[in-house]
Amino acid sequence: MKKLIIALFASLLLSSFLFSDSLQRPDNGGEKPEVGRPAPKPFPPHWGKPPAAQTKDLRPLPGGFGMGSSTLARWIGENLAKDQADGKGPQKPDEGEKKPEVERPQPKPRFPAHWGRPPEIQLTDHVQLPGGFGMGSSTLAHWIQENMQQDREDNANGKGPDGPGKPERPQKPDVLTEQEKLDPRKSEGEVLKQVKEGKISQEDAREKLDALRGEMEKRGEFKRPQRPQKPELSDEVKGKLDDIKAQQDALAKEMKTKLDALKKDGATKEQMREAVHSFQKDNKDRLDAIKAAHKDIHDSLKGAR
């Protein structure tokens, strides 16, 4: 009987111990969520593949490549030392790849510095600008024409950059060597070959070919195609151009007077812009007439060539 009581007491203590232990243990039945780790730093492509057989130890790798075996650490150290001896750092993953060239737009022609800044307020029409400056408003065309006329007068009076009393411009070095001048025909073929092989730029080749063909032209070995002479403007066309200029000047003067009055009253830029749009809308017929007159003159000159 005594043994039975001891056995029951022992089993009771054991069950209470197991029950209390199960309450204190955390629930480890579910899987722990994976914590995202940063991707390891890639090795430079010119190092090749790392060793296939490596030791199982774990240590910090040189060069900031994280953790790895001592075999991998030795391999990285050798490559870093080799790169340092060659005078270059570790190559980035995409450093060796050639980036595609992006075609850039051709730069717009710049106005001469002594002309100053073009008019800030301009009409929104679109005409051919004089002097090979592309397309722009008739206000800009009038401004360019006035500056070109002033330059011609200054050059004639000796005030321009080419007039007397000005320092001589530095002479450009001769494009051709004496050997190239002796046989320009042969040199022309060599230049074309260099362009094809990419040994000379298009701009340098164009300049050299132009000089070589100039030498051949002196010897009668090359004849440049002659451009057709521009037809001389008739009095009728000159009168039409003067009439167009007078109309443009009148419009520009009216708009300037209106904007000056608004500016004097303290108008904002937005109000000035609205005034320009309103002026163009009110004078649409006059602007269309100027465009049509420009087109008629252009078509007549084109047909006379």
C-alpha cells in the first residue's frame, strides 16, 4: 500500500512538471518567415568563374564581397592584386558593354555676339530667316535683316571685323603637306580609305578632300560643279518685298506700342502674353496676307531658276 501511494505521488509530480514545461515553450511548429537579404556583390566579368572546389569555412571576403570560404577569399585577393598592378580597379558588371550612341540634334546656328539678344516678344508666324538661320518669326527675320545690313555698312566703312584698322585674323595652318600637294589624286584615295577604316573623322576628311580637290582644280584635273546663278530680282519683286517689310514693320510697331502701354501700367507676363495672342487674333488677316505674299515671291523665284 505504501509503495502504491509513492508511485501515485511520483506520477503526479511528473505530469505537473511536463504540463508546466509545455506552457512555457514557444510555439515552434510554424515556419519562420524568411527575411530578405541583400543580393551578394557580383564579381567583375573579367575575373572569370570562382573556384569550383572550396573549403567549408566561413570568413569575411576582401573587396566588400560579403562572406565566403578561405579559398574564395584567396581567389578574390589574387584578382584584386592583379587589377591593382594593371592600374585599374574592379570592373563593374556592365562596364565592358558598349552603350548605344544616341543621335543628338544638330545645334542651331548662333547669331553673332555683337548683334545682342533677339527680340523677346515675337509674332508666331513661321517664315524663312535670312542668312541661313533656318525658320522663325517675321519679327526675328526683320531683326536679322537689319543686323546684316548694318554689318555690310560697317564693313564698307572699315568698321567691321574685315575692315582696315582691325587686327589681322590668325591664319589657319595648311591642311595639306608638301607630299600631298605633289600627288593630290593619290592622296585623295588614301583619305577616302582612312575614312572607311575609321582612322580619320568625317570633318577632317571633308576639309582635306576639299583642299586636295582645290589643288587638282588648279592643275585642271578636277572640275567642280557650278551652281546655277540666282536670278536677279526684278523691280516688281523688289517692290513686293518692300511692301512686305513695311507691313511687318507696321505690325511690329503697333504691337510694341500696345505692350509698352501695358508694361507701363504694371501688367504681368501672363497679361502681356494674352495681349500678344489677342493682337495676333485681331490681325490674323494681315498676317495671312504677309505669309501669302512671301509664298508668292518664293514660288516665282523658284520657277525662274
